[in-house]
Amino acid sequence: MNYPLYVGLILLLGLVGGRLTTRLKLPSVTGFIIVGLLLGPSFTNILSTETVASMTFANELALGILSISLGAELHWPTLKKYGRSLPLLAAGDVLFSMLFVGVGSYIFGLNIKAAVILGLLAITVSPSGVVSVIKEYESKGTLSQNILAMVAIDNLTGIVLFGLVVASFESFALATGSGYNVVGMVALEFVAAISLGAFSGYAIVQVIKKKYSGSQFLVILLAVILLNTGLANLFNLSALLVNISSGVVITNLRNRSMSMAATLDRIQLPITVIYMTLAGAKIDLSVAVSLGVLGIVYIVGRTAGKIFGCYISGRLSTLPSNVIRNVGMGLMPQAGITIGMSIIAEHKIVEARGLVTGIVLTGVIFFQIIGPLLVARALKNANEIAIDKK
């Protein structure tokens, strides 16, 4: 594979696409995705399915950077300030997303196990689709803080519940082990991921004290992100959980003004261009056509679940009304994490095979393109945009 050629095309054409969409007052990430879609198998096939699949390193690095940035948003003062609202928002989001998607899928003919899995997958949110838009618009305020914290909480919750349910289904199907053993294994993996991330985060904090230069700190930070991801892959842990926990430890052991965010900003644009353009290239429009009704049920159920769930639970909090109305809209993007989880489900659950991944891919096609637009709209509705796209 001629990777230098592919990466060069992705960077240049992705950036051009991003600039064109900003002229239309849309997030640049939308342009990256559309360029990827045009380069992918749905159109020109310049980036074939095999080519995209072989470039996992860029995806893992980008997801690691985004995950550690998300963890840094779970800063104690923020958690303390929104300590009542965040659990309420998360509970409403998780419950209604699962309920609307799961029940809707079951009513329209999906078997109960596959419907439950789809409901769990609806919880997760794409970090890239949210973080990229918030950073691009330099959005700051109550809604932005709650959305970023909710992305981390949703993904943590979704991964843990998914692990428990899939392990339970698998155990019951094989008639081996007990419920206690299943819960114990999932809990052990969760603790291992959190512990690994906490250790690497603590190590970075100690490095910060040595006063390395900005460039040296960037090298160290990237090395730790890659080590986190590599060790997670080696021991079958969630790289997302490992890097989020690293970010949590770093931001809470050091002053929030520390240079981690500024350091990552120096490389985040090219990484984001590659990641989101490849995400667009993964989209296969024929999948959406073939699945029809069930794909629509997933899209409508997840959209309604997040908006309605956050609104209902938010009414019980002290959050301003403009935040309550828009926070669910800011949680729409969905991408690679969900697809990976759906593949795991199909591998382990017989009743889910040939169904779940296709439906999720249909949803991803929609949420990958429309999601960033909804994030931008939510931020504009709450008047938290610092940069107005011209």
C-alpha cells in the first residue's frame, strides 16, 4: 500500500472540504466526512475498504488523543459545580436511548437479544464529532461543559453496560459460569483499564514537574497515549477507558491551566482531518438502503431518546432552560466505537449475527454527517459560540 500517497490525499482534500463547508457556515468536520465519503467505496473507491481497514493506527492515535482530552473535562470543580445535573442528565439519556431504540427495534421484528444490544449501543457518542466542533467554534459555557462531560460519562456507562450484558448473554448461551463470575470478569476488566490509565496519568504528572520543553512534553504525551492504547489492545481492555482515566488523573492532580490541552492542539488538526476523512470513507451507502425500516427505527429512536431523555431529566436539575433544551442535541455524533462494539456483539451473540452491525452502520451514516451539524446548532442555540463562521 502506498500510504504516503493516501495520507497526502486525505490531508489535502480533507482540508479543502473543511474550508468549503466553513464557507457555508457548517463545521469543518462535515467537510472532512463528505470528502471521505466521496473517496470511499460508495463513490470513487480511491480509499477502498481494505485500505481504510489497514490504516487503524491513525484511528487509534486520534481516538487516544480525543479520549484523554475528554477525561480532562472531568475536573473536580466541574463535577462539583454540576454534581446534581450530570447524574440526572446521564440517567435520562441512558434510560430513554436504550428504551426507545430497544423497544422500537423489538416491535419492528428484531429478536430480544439483538434489540437489547442495539439499545446499549445507542448510548455511546463519538468523541471526535463533539470535541472537534466545540474546539473549532471555541465554544465555552455551561452547555459546552456539560456536553463534554456527558460524552465521557455516556461512553463509560455504555461500555460497562455493554460488557455486562454481552458477557451475560454469552454465559447463559453456553450454560457455563454463574452470574457472579460474569460480573466479576467485567468488573476486573473495568478496574484494570481504569488502573492502567490512572498509573499513566500519574506518570505524566510527575513528568510535568520536571519542566520539559513544550516539544518534549508533546513527545512524552503521545508516547503515553500510544502505550495506553497498545497495552489495552494487548490485554483486551478498552483503550477509550484507559485514556479517559489518564485524562481524569492528569487534570485533577495538576492545575487546569496546565499545558496538556495546548500541547495536543498543536497536532490535533491533522490527526482530526485524517480520522474524520477515514470515518467518511468507511460509510457504505448501500447498507442504509438494504436495511430500510430498522435503520430508520434506530436513528429516530436514538435521536428521540437523547433529546427527550436529557430534557425530562434536565427539568429536575438547576440547569438553565437553554442548556436543558439543547444538551441532547449535542450528543448525537456516533462513529467508530459503536461499530467496534457491534462487531464484538455479533461475534459473541448468535442472535445478533448479520443484524446489529448493519443497523448500526446505517445509524452511523446518518449521525456521522448530521451529528456535527446538530452539535453546532445546539451551541448556537445556547449562544456559546465564540467564532461565527463567515
